[in-house]
Amino acid sequence: MQNKIDQYAAEIKAFATAKADELEAFRIKFLGTKGIIKDLFEEFKTVGPEEKRTFGKVLNEFKKLAETKYNELKETQNSELTTQNSDLDLTLPGDGFNVGSRHPLSLVRNEIIDIFKRLGFVVAEGPEIEDDWHNFSALNFPEEHPARDMQDTFFIKKNNGKDDIALRTHTSSVQVRMMEHGKPPFRAIMPGRVYRNEAISARAHCFFHQVEGLYVDENVSFADLKQTLYHFVQELYGEGTKVRFRPSYFPFTEPSAEMDVSCTICGGSGCNMCKYSGWVEILGCGMVDPNVLENCGIDSNKFTGFAFGMGMERIANLKYVIRDLRLFSENDSRFLKQFTAEML
Ligand code: DAH
């Protein structure tokens, strides 16, 4: 055994290389899990107790010799690699790495939130799976009333034979939750995803995003609604953007209106986007119907309020001209990386 060790030790001492593969072969030969040192330690187990003392020491020193040699050579190789190895061109540009970008809908949502926060609105959220009460009944949609068909609903559960649990069709349900659980005044915006049972196409999708707004206090008037939304539009689309209100109908507001803005693409002179009318609709709004306030336990003689709701995809489209709604949910990075906050 001593002879063998002496021979190997001489081999190790004489060993030198600048090549990574040769050094690796050296490591495997001596220090590997099936290497010479492992074998010697196996052999060591079989020697008598007398020899064990001397060989134990010899063997350990031998192992240290191999390890030191290996570490030294590795060290020199590493430093040579970084300075002078001809295979390595340190002047080459590094690998690029991809910086993520915000989804256009996130940009729009953040922008809307920012504007309303500056007006003192808080942000609230509610569940996407809703019951009939919060999505419809409390919002003054009478049972069997045709207004329920304004929104094609994904019902997911019946209660006593009646459709009860659904994927919310609008974020107006969050208004109800907010008013039920608090006391006026309320000043909140409520962004979130909504669902409708629609065939998916360039112009319709079975899910999309809305932002709801609610302002309830004493003496809130339609003038407050108009001024708030007017300010919002100036901030979002720039000073000088015109607005107009058209009478409309929603069960939960009375009176109700739809708001148009002067076309954000052509400025009102007429283009594809506004169908050459100069105006584009961006949201529905109105004074909260007293029935809704009462349904939520709020005294409608003392309090009044306004509400509004808008589609985020629509708002994004009027910024970025996105012709196909499906792009918003396909997560094609070629689409997504085109948007920056500055574009908004
Ligand atoms: N919930 C309506 C929809 O999804 C949008 C809406 C209209 C919300 C008028 C409102 C409102 O709060 O006052 O079509």
C-alpha cells in the first residue's frame, strides 16, 4: 500500500495542466466517487490495527495532497479564463435580458386610479362570483324584468330552483357591497374583471374589465357628476377634450346618461374610430336611484349620490387603437411590449 501511495503521490506532484478537461479527468481519477482515494480508503478498512495507525495518517496526507493540487490548478485556470484565454472574448456585448412591460390594461387602470385618487376617491374591490342580490336585485333590476337581459349572464348555481350565483356581469355589484357595509359618505372607484356570455370575437369577449365609480353624500347633484367626469376626461385625454351627456337608461340610476368624448383619435374631425361622428362613448352614469340607496340601508331622503361605470378595454382602445379585443388576453409578448406609461 505504501508503495502504491508513493507512486501516486509522485504522479500528483508532477501533474500540471492548463486545460479544464484534463484537470477534470485528474479530479475524477483521484478524488471522484469511484476514484483512487476512495479505493484506498476501502482497502484501508481491511488492514490490521497496527498498520491502521501509520496508514491512516499517510492516507489523509495523500488525500490532502490531491485536493491541494486540484484546487491550485483550478484557481490558476479560473484566473486565466478571465484574463487571457483566447477562447473568451471579453469585449463581446453581454446577453440582453428582457425587461417586462406593463399590460396596457394595467396602465389604464393605474392612470384612472391616479386621477380619482387625487379627487379623494378610494379604491375598493369585490368578488367576481356574485349572488343575484348584489349583481341585480339590490341594483333595482326587478325579477323577470327585461333589463336583466341587457347583460348575458353566466349563471353557475341555482338556489330553490332559481338562478342565484353568477359571474358578475358588471362592477356595479361592488357599489352595493360598499354601501351595505359602511356609512356615507362614500367616494370610491372599483376596478375589476367582469363576465358576459358572449361569443368571443374581435369586438366582444366573455370577460373584460370595468371601473365603477360611486359618490354618495348629502347634497350630491348631477352638476357634481358632470364636473367630476369632465375633470377626469381632461386629465385622461388632455385639456380641451370635449364631453357630452346623452340621456340613457340603467335600472340603478335615475336619471341616467351616457357620456361621449370628442374623438381621441381625430379630435372630432371624423375618422374610423368615431365612425365619422366626431364623438366616442366612454361610460354610463347617473344619479344613484333612491331604491338602490334604500336597498343598501341608506336613507334616500338624506343622501344622494352619483355613479358611473366604464370599460377599461374601451378606454385603452381610445388611447392605443387596438382593433381586436382578443389581444388583451392572449399575452403575446410582441403585443404587450409595445406599451409604456408615457404613451398614455
Ligand atoms: N353597469 C353598467 C354596465 O355594465 C355600467 C354603468 C352604467 C355603471 C351607469 C354605473 C352607472 O355605475 O351609473 O353596463
